[in-house]
Amino acid sequence: MSRLEAGSHNEPMSYPTPVNRPATIADVARVAGVSVPTVSRVLTGAARVSEQRRRRVEAAIAELAYRPSAAAQVLASRHSKTIAIVAANTSRYGYAEAIRGVEESARAAGFVVIIVVVESERAEDVRAAADAVLRQSVAGVVVLKFDPPGVGALKALESVVPAVALSGIPEPGVPQAVLDESGAAAALTEHLLGLGHRTVHHVRIPPSGKEDGRTTGWRVALQRHGSPIPPIEDVSWEITTAYEVGVRLARDPAVTAIFCGNDETAMGVIRGIHDTGLRVPADISVAGFDDHPLASMFIPALTTARQDFAELGRHGTAQLLALLNGESPLALETLEPPIAIRESTAPPSGRRR
């Protein structure tokens, strides 16, 4: 017995769709016991449908894992004043600020924003997030392509609904607002080399692909200066992993400068160095990335790159609104993050090899 059959003998019988074939709008109508135009009205919001029929259609859509066609989504977007934000995280600094920028801009333009979280890059999680977006008949979507789940969500949605991506790495085929992370990372690395450090070690946060702009910029700067390229130290989003790397690097007398993938990681690394009895920057210089609100208040105040994630979100929203108005937005809008030189970096003291 299907879910639609259970609980009432007055509800329509559910019939399985043929195997190896995606469900169609006609299948949804048959299972829900309504006409195809009624299903279409539920999908597009073009006309009122009784609550009972709407629930039956939504239950049939869920049972059959029905995905609306691109044409249906385009029709729905003409009537919708809702924009979806898709992100793998909503609490980390960069994610939260980008979401704030999108929400404020969309609200000012008369749109309501919903947030859909994509749990991981696994196909089933990406599909679940895409389905959650498409069930809302949104006008468009802004995807935070900061990580593999965001990359997967963008691929699942870009051909079905108007979409814009926010990230640190340009990608062809979809309007995108990006932060020039590679340029900022190179500038930070060159700052450390310019202080007299022989090389710069890199503590990498989880990348969105094989290699993100922060790592690329670090590598390019070292190559440009003919400096040795040390092995990359990988950490997770848990700050304790950064602490452990800080302890390990502090015990290597060859380490005098470290570039971290974000400010929270830099804070964990500095605490690890401190707990070995060494000091930053007297013994080891440490630079972060993002300019977290606590970066300037930390002791020592962090040298970092100022990433304006809220402005990134505002630029991405402007691109999406242009797309929805039938205009041709810039395929790529690039923001240049400046670097902030503070207390956590200094010339090498000579006390370490």
C-alpha cells in the first residue's frame, strides 16, 4: 500500500510508474487523482488550488520523486517573488555574511528568501537539496559554491532554474560573483617573503575542488620568488585540527612563517604554537584569510585578507535580479580583497633555522 492509500479509503489508488523512467506530470496527476492542469497550477502557483488537492499533489510529487521540467520552472519564476539560497553551511563567517548580503538585497527588491542546506556532496544529498528548491517554485537561486556540496548543487540547478554562483574560483556557463582569493593569497605570501622569510608554510582548509584560489595564490607566489614549496598541511573545519598542526609546525625549527586558509584556522594554529612555548610573531609569523570580526581583536591582531562576503552576496543578487528582468548580467564580477597588515607577522628573528 502506498503512502497515499494509507489512512483513508476515499483517497485515490496509487499506481507505480514504469521502472527506468522518470515520473512525469501525468504520473503525478494519476497518483494524486487530479487533472494535469491542477498539478501544473500547484507547481506554478498560477491559480488557487484547494488545500486538500494541493496536499495530494505534493504527496504524489514526493512519492514519485518527480522533478519539474525546466519549462515548468521558467513559468513558475514569472509569478514567484521567492529567491532560494543554497549553502552547505549557514553559521561559518563567510557563509553567514554572504547569506546576509543576498537576503538584504533581495528583500530590498521585494523578494522573500528561503535557505536550503545541502548536507554533503553525495548525490542523494545534492538531489534532496535541488528537490527542496524546485518544490518552492522559486524565481531563481543563489548558490554558495564555496565547497563540494555547493559545486554539486549548482550543477543540479543551473539548467533548471535561473541561477547565480558565489565563490572564490570562476566557473564558465553561469553568472558568478567571485572574490579574487588567488590574488589576495599571493599578496599575503609575498608580504611574508618580503619580510625576509625563506619560505611560507600553508595550512589548507577543505577546498571546493582539487585546489582553491587561496592555495593556488600561495603556490604561485613561492614559485615566482624561487622559494621552496613546503608540503601542505590539511585541516578540517574543526579548529582543534588547526591547533594540532600549530603544535607540529612549532616543533620544526625550519618553520618561520605560516599562511592559513582562514582566520579561525590561524587562531587555532597560533594557540598551538603558544602552547609549545613559542611566540607569534617573535618566533613564527602567522597570516590568516577573510578578516573575521575577531581578527583585529585577537592577540596578536591577525594579518589577513579582507574578504567582503556580504558585498559578494549583494553583487550576486544584482546579477540574479538582472537575469530575472530579462537582462544580460555580467558573466563574472570580481571583487579584489585587500590585505590588512597587523601584529601577527614580522621579520624572522634568527632564533630558528
